[in-house]
Amino acid sequence: MEAGFEEAAGRAGWLSLTGVHGVEPRRGGLGFVIGLCAGLAVAAGGLVPGAALGAVYSVGSCADASGRVLPVDGWVGSSTGESAVVNTCPGHGGLYVGMNQLGVAQAPGDFARWAFVAPADTSIASVRLQRDTAVSADRLGHWWYQSELFVGNPDQGGPVVDACVGRLGCRGRGNPAVPSDPANTVAVGGLSSDQVALQVECRTDGSVAQCPGSGPMPVFYEARAAVIGLTDNVNPVFVSGPDGPLVDPTGYVRGVAGASFEAADRGSGVYRQILRIDGHTVQSAVPDANGGLCGLPFVDPLPCKLDMTGSVSFDTTRLADGPHQVQVAVHDATDVNEAASAPQTVVVDNTAPTAPLNLRVVGGDAPRPSNDFQVMWDTPPGQVAPVLVAHYRLCSIAGRCTAGQVEGEGITSLDHLRVPGPGAWSLTVFLEDAAGNVNPAAMGGPVSLRFGVGGAPSEGGPVLAGRFAVGQGRRLYARYPHGARVSGVLRFGDLPPPPGAQVEVLTRDARPHAPLGLVATVPVGGDGAFGYRLAAGFSRAVRLRYRPATAGVGTPPNVGGSAPSELSTDLALIVEPRVSLSATVSRGGALAVRGQIAPAPRAPGIEIALRVGGRLYDVAVDRNGRFVVHPASPTGAVPGRRLSISGIVRPGTRVALAPTHFQRTMRVTASFMGG
């Protein structure tokens, strides 16, 4: 089959054969046959393409241009007498009709036929076949046989093309040995017919009673590929919709928005859904493949569903904010007939409002005795949808926060705002527009709302709290030489500490009767927070202390009716010593295990219980933290072998370290000292 076969037959019409020499209503008589045969070269060679009579879709049968086998949906076989109607397309054959295969005579009017009937609300616009026929006019009796292609109902005398009449000396048509030979193609266009049919038949002039069956060669017509062009001039319709945010002109569209619909068609069925934005097609898809039939190339005369539901969706972030025209359309299988919704103008807004401008407290941020505030701001530029919601967050100086929101189109203020209680409160505001866009990070402020500060007492009492940053507790175990960071907060209810406030850090060794000593004075921030890193060393008790008389300038706030005289809190840092070990063997085979603990105790009293080779040894540690033990020839104590050693450090009461378990596995090394 030649390239472009389906496109030529399916998308363009063909000149009508009505009135063309060789295409006439079926009738008997020699004059008809002579005229018919004289015009067949035009049909077999392919007619000149002409104007299509309407929207056309094409249906392929038997095989496509690549030779792929296709179904033969829409073709119906029938016959009379001793004739054959066979579908050999699955074996790369064709739609075959034949007579005289068994040498049996046929009665006048006997036929074998394959007919293709157009579906309801369609008509046949063109037909194109790859075929070959045989009649074999000779003196053995094929005189009265003929093959033919009807472009109408054969039983109603439809026009005939591609006839091969034995009595006129036609032996056959086509060249099956060369599939690409143009003689194999017959194309007829410009039609408006309800069916086409290919057949062979016995036709006499009445002088004989039958068509003899004495010939050795069958009479046949075989179409190895067919493309039928079907006219469908009925547009699809929307039964309901389209409806949905994407086509709703009354609101704002953001993000991925969609619309759904129900559509129907008479003829070929609903094939394609299309989404157009601002006059441009942005989406085209087959909404229902109908089990694979509703897709090119079509192989079924009714390829798509006559009723279907569909939906479209689109990511509107691909569009600029502002108005856009949106239209939904569906096509039938012609891909020309269309139902289109009325274009709807929708407003796209995918951009959250930026921070409110010039956030301010009406009346200033001075302390006030009444819990009633008004906060105003200016609307940020670039809004498409108006601001609809103002979100706010109030936080006390102690870190206690509360949130709320106020709605109102074009809102630019918070009126009669109340804070949770006396004190200084920090206010931030962010905005949400009518499209639902919001960005909590685009905050305006903070501004300060001060209620009762300096006059009324603050809620809650004064607090000095501290903790270790690692573990966030008041007791911390640390392995030497790691230090520890202490963090804390100085609170006066919801009021800030006085300017210049300081906290003292005092420590003492974790030994009985050890005195506290001042190691640092730490400034307190405006939010009451402070921090200090303790150096590496021995275990110690830590006290954090605030004394107004010595903590710097400023007077502490009035909390609960009186100012605090002193605040303090205690922490504990417990240090575990670091233990290092080595194991050597002398030339004489004596094993020595040496070690050191850190920090160096600088005082006697530390002992180590050491287990080597399954035996336990008590070892004293000197003031520099060193120790040595000579175990009695444990198994494996030879150079290169690995040795397991475990133990516990017992600091006693004179050294501020925590009892510490340890376990090591090490390689024994050789010592060059004498044994």
C-alpha cells in the first residue's frame, strides 16, 4: 500500500463519479458494460482529489500502510449459491469473495459479497482499496462472470466502479505480485452513500441458464486493505457544563483549577477535548479511549462514545496574574466538528500579598492603662484580588504567644485589639487575599503594645530559670574535656528585665564544704535571655544569681506588688574523666599496662579497678593521673595480639570527678626495655 494512503482517503474528498464515464446505475445490457469498462482506468488509477462534501473521518480495515493487520469492523459478508466469503486478513490476506472454486456452476444472480454500511448519521464520502481481481475470460465458461465494486446498495442498483466483465474480455485487475503497483489501487471520492460493496457474481443476458463451472481458475475479488472515508456533518453538543473554578467568572482562580462537563455526539462520537486560554490551545487530549478504539488510526466505523463525561485542569501559575479568557471545546472523530463553550473571563491570582506597609499603633507605643489598641497599615502594591483577611500574632516578652485573624474586604486596620494581659506585647501582621493567597513570612512589624507597664503590676511572678543547652536539663553528665553551655531567662511576668540587667555565674567543686566562687557576670538581653559557657574541668555545682542591687543599672519591675530582692537557681555539672591506655611486652615477656586519666587529680585518693586477662587489679593513680600495672602473663600477651581491658575509676571524696566505667581492646606492642 502506498504511503499517505490513509491521510489522502480520510482527510480529503474525491471527485464524485456520478456522471463520470463508467459509473452509472447498475443495469443490464451490453451498452452499460462497454461504457463501464471504458471508464475503469480512471477509477483504478485514482481520481483527482476534489472538495470534501463535509467533515470526514477515515476507518481502516484489514491492513494499514505498514502491513499491520487491522480488524474488519463494519464489513458484513453475504452470498448465494456455491460461493465463498472469507476474511483472510488475520493471515495477511484480505476480504475475499469468490466463485467457481470447486468447478460448480452458478445460477444467474448468484453472488459473493462484502459490504460496508455507514453508521447512523454518517455517509460514505470515499473509498480506497488495495485489491486484485480475477475473472479469466476464456473459452472454458468464465464468459458470464464479473467482479465489481458498488458505491451504493447492490440490491437497489447502486453505481458500479472497478468492474471486470468476462464477456468483455477482462481477465482481472491489479498486480498481487507487486504490492506497490498503482494498478492495485482503486479510489473513489466525492460520494454520499450509505454503503459500498465488493462482489463477484454470475450475470447472464438470458441466453444461457447458468454460469458454467468448468474453469480451472476461480473468479474472485480480494481487498487486502481498505480505507473508508465517512462524512459526519453533525456537531457534538455539551449536555451539561463545563462547570468548575477554571471557567467561573465570579471568583478568583489560583493554582491548579479544573472544569468538568458531559458531551454527546451523533455519528462518530466524542473524540477530543480542548482547552483554550486567550485564544490559544493549551491542552488537547482524548478523554475516553473507548477501549482503544477512539484513537488514530480509526479501525471501527463508530470509534468513539456517543455520550461521555470529561474534565480539564490547568496549572494557572503558568499564567500572569490578571484576567484571561478560558474556553472548553470537544470534537467528534472528524476532528473538525466542534462544540465550544462561550469564552469566560476569569481573574487569575497566584501571588500572596507582601508585608503590610507602615504598620503602626494609633496613639503611639507608650504604655497605656486601658487594654484597647488600634493598629493600622497601608495596603501593599500589586494586589489583584483584594486583601480579605489580616492575620496577627501577639507575643509577650516571656515568649508567650497568641494568634488571631480579622476578616474584611480591603482591611487596613485592627480595631479595638486587646492583649492577653498587662505587659509589653510584640505584634506582627500578615495578609491573605480573596483568592486565598497567603504568605506567613511576609510579616509587617513588629510593633509594641504596652498595657499597664510601669503602673499596674504584671501577671505572674519573677523567675530566673537556667538549663544546660545539651540535654536541656539542670543536671548534665559530660566526658572530659567537653565543657558545657548554660542558658537561661530572667522573667518578670510578661514585662522585660530592667535595662543593663546582669546575672552572676558562681561555681564550686563537687566536694564537701567547697565554697562558691564567682566566675562570670553575664548581661541579660532585652527578651530576658542570657548564656555562658563553662570551661572544661572537674565536676561542679553551678548557681545562677540575680541581685538587683549589684546587677547593674535599672530597677526591677513591680511584680506582684513588690520588687524582688534576689533570684537564684542551681545546676549540676558532673564530669567523667577520660582514660587512656597502652599495653607493652618487654623482651623478657613481661606485660605492662600503663594509663592516664584526665583531668589530672592533683591530689591522692583516686583508685582504678582494672581487669586484665580475667584477673582484677587495684591500681593507685598519682597526682598527675598516671598509673601502671604488671599483670601476671595473661593469655595472648605477645606483640601484635589484641588485648581486652576494662575497669572503673573510683575518684573517692577528695577529687571532684564521677565514677567512670571504661573498656578498651588494643593491640599489644613490644617494648625494647629489658625484662
